[in-house]
Amino acid sequence: MSTTDTVRTATTDLRREQRGWYFYDWACSVYSTSVLTVFLGPYLTAVAKSAADADGFVHPLGIPVRAGSFFAYCVSASVIVSIVVMPLVGAAADRTGRKKPLLAACAYVGATATTGLFFLSGDRYLLGGLLLIVANSSVAVSMVVYNSYLPQIAPPEDRDRVSSRGWAFGYAAGSSMLVVNLVLFTAHDSFGVSESVAVRICLASAGLWWGAFTLVPLKRLHDRRTASAAPAVHGWRQLASTVRDMRGKPLTLAFLLAYLIYNDGIQTVISQASVYGSEELGLSQSTLITAVLMVQVLAVAGALGMGRLARAYGAKRTILGSLVAWTVTLAAGYFLPAGAPVWFFVLAAGIGLVLGGSQALSRSLFSHLVPPGKEAEYFSAYEMSDRGMSWLGPLLFGVTYQLTGSYRDAIISLVAFFVIGFVLLARVPVRRAIHDAGNPVPEMI
């Protein structure tokens, strides 16, 4: 085989892996959209309220919790579980090179827990909280392995495109499932089911979708075996080593700190928007589904469009611009009038245009800051910033509501995450950070 044929074959194999990689976003994003963003927040809140005492409190483990804060606290708890597990999985992936079995284990534990939400009914708020914690921590841990493939399947100059397409696949999947969910929910009488059963079917179908489409990346992605096969119990030791290594790369650490802050705000908006819409603004479930569907459609265009902007202006500048848009949009959300779906749709459109791109470009930018051969352990730290450390926003949201009884007060507190994140990111010289990590510096970054 000639050199040209060898290069062509390698390129074809890489493109096949990239397409398989996209499909994990397609598989798990339905959970994030249908379950976490749309249905579970309002539904679990309603279940908790049905189990509440006369003062509106439930008592998990004997702790008095306002029913309206229970969902936010569970999201926060799931993040803490993720923090414990992520270093173990990241270390195992790097030391053994066997990423596919780890990806499969995380995906199918999460998919099973999500499917189990079909049995959430009556006053079983504790069951709902437990399944939420398992599913949400599973998707977060699986993303450690998933993201660590990016430096292996895309050369530096191609990562913005590949990462953005992955996010676009995810939002396209979320849109597709939401259309089905909207039809089932709004016409549940025609299907002979109650509204509650329709919601439970929507929740469970996300788990089935997640499990089914995970088969595609498991078939197409390749493991790169390493010489070391140390046991995964060294995960926390590996994390400590990663942190020490990052101290020698302070600019990579500075980017992670900025990302930790602004992404905490993004993740909290994703998980709490439907609760805000239903409880504070008094919007119907069908309105919320339509708004989130709009977000998904616009997020596909936003992710691809911001990928093109990054090629013209650089990823850092594009992300900074998105943080300004996040700040303005969220501040406007505080003043939304109750019972006015049109303005909620306007807000949803603003979020959709920046949601996918800000996350996709952050992932691809970080991939340039990872030293070669340390992808999974560094992406473990990244994922702890992405989902694993995003506990402060939901906790602050829940505590603010618990203390004030107002979701408006809770939502306005999130603006600080975007402002602080902008300031910290603006101070990071990314070209020098890439060079210090031992990677080639792209012409436009």
C-alpha cells in the first residue's frame, strides 16, 4: 500500500470514529433535554409537594426541606457523587486505555436509572430523588471518558469543528425527542393515558433512547491500549498528581477556574429553567416543552454558527462574546412577567443561540491545553468543572428559594457566575497556555 493510500485509509478511519463519537452526544443529550431540563424538575417538585406537610416541607433523612427546593438539592447531591467517582474513572481510562467498557458502564447505569423514572408517582419523591442522583452522576462521569476521546480523534486545527458538531448532534437529538414528547403530552387523552402517565413515559423513553444509541459509539470508537494497567483504586492519587501537574501549568489551571465559574451558571440555568417557568411564571408544561424545543433547534444553529465564528475570530473571543449574551439574557429573565409565554420564548431564543456554542468551544479550547498522553485525567478535572463542580449554582438557587420563597431572587443570583467567569477567562493568554502544555498553537485560537 502506498503512503497516499495509507494516509487516506487513516483519514477514513478517523472520520468514522468522529461520526461514532458524535452519536454519544446524540444518545445522552435526550436525558439532559427531556429529563433534566423539561419534565423532571416540575414533576418531581409536584410529587414532593404531594408528600409535604402542612407547612410545605418534606423531611428526607429527617431534614426539613421546602418541597420547591428538593429538585435543586438533588441535582447538587448528584454532582457531589460525580466528584467522588470521576477521578476513579479518569485514572482507569488513562492507565488501561480501555475507555469503551467504562463508557458503556456509565451509560447503561444512567440509562437504567432514567428508565426507572417511569415508576415515579404518588408521593414517591425519595425514589425520584435517588434515581435523579444516579442518572445525573452517571451522565457526568460518562462525559469524562467521552470528552477524553476528542484529542485522539481530531487534530488540533479540526477540534472546534468536531466538538461543535458533537454538540449539534446532541441538540438535534433533543429536538427530535421533544417533538415526540410534545405530541404525547398535549394529546395524552387521545392516547388513553393520563397527564402523569404521559410525563412518566417521556422520562422513561429518554433512558431507552440513551441506551439504544450508545451502541453506535461503542461499535465505532477504538481503544488505544497503554502499557500501564494500574488498578482504578488509584484514582484519587491520580487526581492529586493531576492537580500537582496542573500547578506546573498555571494557565491551564486558570482556564479551568474561569470555566468552573461560568459553566456553573450554565448548568444551573439548564436544570432550573423549567422550574422557574412553571412555578414563578405560571407557564403550562406544553409551553415549557415548546420553549425548550426552540432552544434545541436554535442551539444546533448556534453551535455550528459559533464554530464558524471561532474560525474567524478565535475560540476565546467567541466564548467571551457568548458570556456577555448569557449575562444580558439572564438579567432580562428576572423581569419576565408571569403568564406571558411570548417573552419566555424570546428569552429561550437568546439562550438557544449561545448555549451549544459556549459549551462546545470551551471543550475544544481546553483540548489544546491538555498535555499529550494525559487526556482522560485532564478531562476528568475538566468534567469536574463542567458538571462535577456545578453544585454551587443549584445549591444557591435552592437555598435562595428556601429562604425567600421567590424564584426571581434565585434566578438573578446566577448573573454573578457569568460576570466573574468573563473576567477570569479574559485574563488567560491562551496561545501561551497551549505552548506551555506542549501542543502546537493553531493559527486562529
